[in-house]
Amino acid sequence: QLTTLALQPKIIPELVHGRVHLKCSYSSSTSKPPLQYLVVWSRLSSPGKKEQIQRDTTLQPFSYVEMNGRDLRLGHTVFCTVTAFSRDTPEQQSLPEESKGFYAGIKFAPESLQIAEDGKEHVLTILSTVPITCPGQDDSCKITLHLTTEESDSQLLGPPDITLSACQVDLLRAPCSESSCAATTVTVTAVTDFAQDGNRVSYIRAEPVGWRDSLWRAYTPKDVKVTVQDLPTGNCYSFTDPHIITFDGWRYDNYKIGTFLLYQSTSRVFEVHVRQWDCGGHHSATACNCGVAAR
């Protein structure tokens, strides 16, 4: 009975003669009579709708389709559906089996981030699901991505809500494994802006630059959505002659003249120095702030 065959088709990327192909492989059966396979390649054209791009009838337990940049481009989600036939009696056929969808292009892990204004770094992995080609002998096999951030509330003035550890990263070709043919990382941190501006949404955009391979031309990966949770920030003060209020609300005065360490972080390289001069003259021993330096 051919209806019970477990073909389990799976799509994997491969380079064939320096060009990116997708290979649909499936379990070959040792049953008799000998079998042939109908492989139908399709791509997702809209949510829930597939468009056929190629049909193959083969005796082999695999089938290839080339990513030619036209009917199959980066950014497409691809499927292969396999049906086995008996070569002697073609009316005997198995039930068609469909592979999982294979997304060809740049992926991010995680696909979206929820972070807070707490200074913590969050690792974002950027990977290519297809092999990186080498356009010329002198070029290294890599794709360079330019990273930018964009606020969803563009009408709001002020600093950006997120910052990246790098503005440009390279995806270097590596052996394909677990749906990754090249990978790199970048860290994302929420900007502590000392403003009560609520939770805001930002986006990270990655654009290939300097590409010579036509496959990467005019391809922009999907943006990464970053939701930043607004956290209340502490304030401390030093004012007039000078009265000081600490982060936890303690109040005291410092009438001395000189340079003092006003604040020093215990978790990062950040400190504030204040300089106080005599501003009371002969009438009173009073010091006033006259300078500040922040590291």
C-alpha cells in the first residue's frame, strides 16, 4: 500500500555551481515495484495562499529548485510536496506529503524583543538561512548589513529609545546547520532617558550594503520590533549653597570649598564630580556650586 509511505520531505539549502539552490529530500522506499516521485515546489504568495513555481518527476529521493531572484527570491517561504507513484502501475500512488515552510533570507532570534530601561544588554542573533555566495575570487564570502533604529512615534523629539552595540555587522559564510548558513550577534539596550514617556515601540532595520550578488539586490529583511518598558528613574540634587538631596531622599548641606565626588555608580563606569567655591565672602562661610564634571 503506497498510501502509508512516510516520505517526510524536508527542505535544506545548498550551493550548486556557486548558485543558491533549495533541495527537497525525502525518504526513499525500498518497496517493490520501483517508485517515482512527483515533487511540487510552491511559495507563500499571501497568508494561507500558495503559488506553484516548479514540478518535477524524478526517480531520485531529492529535487532541486534554484533561487533565481525572479519567481523565487529572498524573503519567500517555500514548500515542497511529494507524491510517490508506482512506475509499473501509475494509478497506485501515495498521499501527498508537504514539507514545513522554509524561509529563505535573513532571520532574527528572537523575532521581537521586550526590554526595559534598566541598562541590561539583550543579545539579538542575526542569521542567514541560505548560503552566502562569493561573487568574485578576491571577495570574502560575506554579506554586510547596515543596522539602524527607528522610533514608531517619529513626532516625539528626544533621544532614541534603544541603542545597538554595532551599526554594521558581517555575515560570514559557514557550513549550513540547523537552518543557519551564517550568523552574528548584536546587543540591544534600552536608553535610560530620565523621562516618563510611557512604553514605546522601536524598530531595528538591517539592510544589505555593497552586495554584488543579484540575489541580495533589493532585499530588505523584516524589521525587528522592540517594545521598551518605561521605568521610573531616580534623581539627586545639589543646589544653592549647596543643599544636597540623595536618591533615597536624605537631605544635608556641604559648606566646604573644594572638589567632591557627588555620585559614583557601583555597577558601571560612571561618576560625577562637583566643584564648590567660596561665595559668602567675609559675612558667612558659604560655598556654592561652580563646576561639574561627569564621566
